[in-house]
Amino acid sequence: MKGGSVYILASKPNGTLYTGVTSDLAGRVWEHRTGAVPGFTKRHGVKRLVWFAEYADIRDALAEERRIKRWRRAWKIRLIEELNPQWRDLFEEIAHR
């Protein structure tokens, strides 16, 4: 089974959040950043990769995405700030892997 990643994008620090899952993290985030993906992220300017986790099995990534999407906003913010307290855009860290 192919692996996958769960990711959280933000419009700005403490801004609008979006949680997603993909088998190609760099490619999918690039689509969000360039506006190639119509819908919520494009409408709200949600382009900054602020958190991600990688899984060996896409099914585990899908389960984690569903779990995080049910969380309260404060919990998502805490998750982000545990690993990324400055809300840095992590895209460059994954773009050239």
C-alpha cells in the first residue's frame, strides 16, 4: 500500500485552517499555493503549509485526517504550535525532497 501525508494549511498565523490528505505532499501543496485547486483554499487564500505528518500506509493518513477534521480549532492550533510555534511555511522543507 502506498504512503500518504496529512497536512494543515493556514492563510496566516492563527488564520483560516484547512486539513487535507494526499499521496504527494509537495505536489498537492504546490497546487494549493498556485490556486490550481478550486474551492475553499483558493477562496480563502489558504496557502501556507504549517503542519504535516507522513504515514507508510495511506489508510492510516486518511484515518488521521478524519480524526483531525473533527477536532476543535484550539486543538488544531495546539498541534501546529507544538512543532511550528512561529507558523513558518514548511513548503520549502518538503519541496526539494
